[in-house]
Amino acid sequence: MADKKQTKTEATDSKRVPTGIPGFDELCGGGLLRNRTYLLSGAAGAGKTIFGLQYIYNGITKYGENGIYIATEERPEQVREHVKQFGWDFEALEDEGRLAILDACSTKIGIPSHEKYVDVRPFDMRSMMDQVIAIQEDIDAKRALVDGTTSIGFYLQDPAKIRVELLKLSTTLEILGLTSLMTCEITDENSVSRFGVETFVTEGTVLMYYKRADAVRVRSIEIFKMRGSNHSQNIHPYEITSSGIVVHPHEEVYTG
């Protein structure tokens, strides 16, 4: 009987992808569902990119799952420098073939790129997907971060087109066996996405708040939607520390 129970537990665990972010996995049954895509939405300064990069870094260093980072709004050299403050050596992981960074930013702003992986046709979803497929063949990744969908949406403008193109991307990532995060910047604190369609093409939506309370700004996180998974219905505080994001699952933030 014990063996059957253990087997059932292992089968359940195998469907989960732990983010490794302290406190977060406790809010959603142990992690994300494998081979699904999730939207990470929030205001500027909330820490969406840090969360996503921490997810990728933990996947490689803690769980042996290689990662792909698709940078659409920040040049890779800036990212590598930025994450050093958390003690994350992205260059070493790239040299080991465990991390691949796709530069989908430089061409968009008209500057040359010397990266190994470059999206030479900005805002061309087919081109981006071809690059991801090639990278997947190179490093056999299990996790991906698309940072971010906002610039893609601004280019396409039409919500119907945005929905179709993001659906193509999320579906491709899932077919490739990638458990992925897509970031989205919002300006209206009452919205869950920028263009009103992003949440419909992903398996779940995580909201990161950065709101002013009296004389300080408070960071908090909410799992707005997570299909096929029990999750916390509350809003929890988190902080950005010297080693990355830490969520406090046993504390709550009350909004009025």
C-alpha cells in the first residue's frame, strides 16, 4: 500500500516544475504544470524579469533543466551584468551549454549584435520560433522565459493578431517540451494584462504588484489563474533580496 501511495506521489510530482523561488511553490501545489506557458504580469519595477530569470537560473543549477531566455526588451550583455548582483553567473552557464540567450532586442533597435543566437527579423514570430526550435535542438532545454510580450503587442497593435501570434508562440514552446514564463508590463493596476488577450493564451497568470502604501511602496504577488492546479487565493508579500526574490507564503497583503 505504501508503495502505491509513493508511486502516486511521484507521478504527481513529475507533472510539477518547481520554480525554486523561496515561498512561491508553496502557493501552487509545488510548482508549475510541466510543458505549459504562464503569464507573469505586473507594473514596472515589480520584478517580473528577476522572477523569470531566477526561474531559469534555478532550473539549471538546482534541477538540471537547461533554459532559454528570449530577450526582447533588454540587450543580453545588460542582463548578464544585472544578474551578477544576485550571484548568478549566466556567462558560465552559457559556456557550459546549459543556458541560451536569444537576442531579440538589438536588431529591433537597429544596433549590431555579436550574440550566438540573434533574431535578425524583429517582430517576426515565425523567425523567433525557428530560432527557439534551433536552440532547443542545441541544448535540450526544459524551461523558457519570453521577456516580454509587451513590445510584440505594441508592434502588432490589433488584439486579435496579438492573441493569435502569442498563441502560436506559447503552443510551440509547449510542443517543444518547455515550461515557460512570458512577462507582460501593465500600467493599470486593475488589469491583468496589457492588451486584454495575453491571459487567454497561457495556462495561468501570476500578478506582481508594486503599489504605494503611505510613504513606501509594497511588493506583493497573486496567483490570478492557474488551470488544473489548486493555488492560494490570497495576495502575499515578497521582497527582492541580494539572492533574488523571496515570497512570504504565510503572510497576506490586504487591499482596500
